[in-house]
Amino acid sequence: MKRSKLSFGFTLLLIFCLSISSATECLAQIADGVYFSDQNGQRHELKVKGDYLTLTVYETSPAQFIKTEGGFYSIENGQLSTKLEFNSNYESDQVSEWSRAIVVDGSKLTLGSGPSLTFTKAEPTRQELDGTWLFATRGPDEGQERRDDTNPRKTLKFLIDGRFQWIAYNTDTYKFHGTGGGSYTSTDGKYTENIEFFSRDNTRVGATLEFDYEIKEDDWHHKGKNSKGEPMYEIWSRR
């Protein structure tokens, strides 16, 4: 009888420990998705997947790009710490990492304190191209040299929940080369971008670009015309 009670008590303790462990793990990561905060005429757009995030600030009317930054993050003791891969304002502020207070309450997420920003999670919209992609090479694929994650000169595409963003940057020098983003759809081999911010030229906002796409193993073959109307064939690899 005593052995049975001890066994029952141990089982309860094990369940409790597993529950605590699971809760701690949940608090250590933000749920994948897109989060928005609109404040003082500015839109703050936070994209999160796994341990990677991007945070972009822009105005919608009139269109005006303000800044973008992104990198790998961790959460500990209520602090969100991010080691940046890119920062569009690096030349002026020299910021390569930051830490801010974070509070998650259901679909809402608050960053910082005095002042703080409260973000609301967008509805999830799963699509085949969701994920992070790195530009590998120009097509067609004929066995040519490819740019991989070890190359400091990167062009990243981040697609999640109907939102897209590309960023060109250098992880060694923090040189920022540009970004653009907005909403996207991918259906029956057709990939469509609706541009809502563009760092190099705000007049590009409002444009819609349509491309053909095909997934071959871990590669995304991307064909069409770029924002300048020039023909292009790019191959992107999953990161």
C-alpha cells in the first residue's frame, strides 16, 4: 500500500515537473506569425518564425519607409534579446543587438516599457512558400556556384501568413542594401506581391508584381519581371 502511494505521488510530481517544463518552453519563444502595432501614423510589423524575427516600421499614407531590423532572438526573465543580422539604421546608430521587456497575453504582445508597443497577431494564412529563403543563384540551374548561409552578403526573403519581405544586407559589415515588402499570395504556380513598403523608392508602393514559381526539392524557382520591368529568373534556397 505504501509503495502504491509512493508511486502515485511520484507520478503526480513527474506530471507537475513536465507541466512546468512545457510552460517554461512556451514562454521562451514567440508564436510564429505576423504581429502589427499602429501608433502615431506609423505601422510596426513584426514577423516571427522559430528563433528569427524582423521588425519593420513604415507609414502607409503617404507611403514612407522608416526602418527595418532583424536577427536571431531569445527570451529570458521577461526580456527579448535580439542579435541583429541587419539594421537599416546601423550607419547612424551602430546598434547590432538589443534587449526589450516582453509580455505575451493571448494574441497580444507588448514590447518595451515607457514607452511600449502593443502588437496584435494577424490571422494565420498558411501557404506553400511560407518560410525564410536565401538567394542562391540566377537561373537556370546548371550546377553553377551558389551563395549559401556562410556568405556574409545575403538576400533574405521572409514569407509568413500572407506577408512577405526581402532584405539585402552584409552580416560582416552590417551594410544595408535595401528592403521591400507587403502582402503576397501563391496559388497554382503564380506568386503575387503587393508592395506596401520599399526602402529605395517610396513611389513603388502600391505596385502589384506577378511571377511564376516552382518548388524543386529545397529550391524556389522564381521567374518573371522585377519592379523595374526587367526579366528575371532567381533560385532561392530554404534557410
